[in-house]
Amino acid sequence: MIEQDLRDRLLAEPELLLEDRDVMAALIAANDRAMGENIVDLRGIAVERLENRLDRLEDTHRSVIAAAYESFAGTNQVHRAILQMLDPLEFEDFLKILATEVAGTLRVDCVRLVLEAAQPENSHVLLRKFGDVLYVAEPGFVGYYISGGRNVPLRPVVLRHVMPAETPGIYGDRAAWIRSEALMRLDFGSGRLPGMLVLGAEDPHQFKRTHGTDLLAFLAGVFERIMRRWVS
């Protein structure tokens, strides 16, 4: 028999049972056993299906919340990085901030700015001054690197896994540790050679083909507009 105190409480507050899914499931199972194996309880079957559907809805709900939080966090990161890029008044300071503050905000291990030049061999002065961040290449390098040498349409943002042998000098001494990268093609305007903003990460899963690229495309658009005042 149920203890009198517990019985009195259940009679006074029956909603306690209704709100506890585990207790209700146990009561329904006990009712099924009491009716025997030859009787089909349609109400119990309906309740079980509703419970399964509720579980799926809760899983979906949690997934949506997690995705929304991740998107919100990523948006904040990109916004902070853009504000940091807008601060410098000199190109040298701009590149330094890319390698330090911006890289830290975006949580990447390496940031590189690739610029194409008609005579890259004459760019040794720039490389000595900005060699850690700036990579000067010959015309056509950006398209070749993004496409992997294939004759395919160039996407504005490419996320992919990468191996050291596949990075021709872009990452310098850090090439041995970079395992994934985000490539953003930069358009500096009519009559100017293109460029590329590169984010490199040691985590091979940080940039994957299946990830969304909207935020990085927005970052690249702002970066292009900032760079135009330098390349002009």
C-alpha cells in the first residue's frame, strides 16, 4: 500500500504525476502488464509515439539553438575583427594588426595577404618589411592556388583541408603545422591585379567544405574596400 502521506499529497496535487514523464511511462507500462498480452492498448501506443516525437522535437530544438549560438558567436568575431582592421592609419600597422589582433579574434593560427605583382622579383623591399604577413606572387597565382590548378569557376570563398606540400611558400615557417585554410579572393577594382586573404589553422577541422561561408564573404568584402585605399 502507498504510505498515507504520499497518497494524500498525490491526491492533493495529481499534476505532479502528469508532469513527470518517467512516472507516467511507468504507470502506462504497469497498466499494459495488468491487461495482459492479448489486449492491445491503443492509448498506450499513441502515448509512446507522442513521446518519441517529442524526443525528436527536443533534439531538433537543441540543434537549432546550438547552431544559432554558433552563428551569433561567429558574427561577433567577424565584427570585432573588422573594427580592428579599421583602426590603423598606416599600411605597416594594418599588416601587423592582421597578424596579431585579427588572427586572435578570428581564432586562427596564421593570416596572410597575397598580392599579385607584375614583377614580383622586384618586391624584395616589401617582403623585407612585411614578410611575415605579405606574400607577393606573379600574376595568375591567386586563381591557380584557389582552383588547385584546375579549370573550374573560382568561388569567392574556399574552405579546405591542406597539407604542407600544397602551400607554395604562403605560410613560410608555419607551413608544417597548417592543416586547413580559408581562401578569400579579393577584387581591388578595375585595372588592378587581384589579391587573396588567407586564414590558416592547425586544426584540420576548423575550415571544411561543408561549413557556411557567408560571414567570410562579408569579411572579404570589407577587407577589399579597406585595401583599396592602400593599393591606390
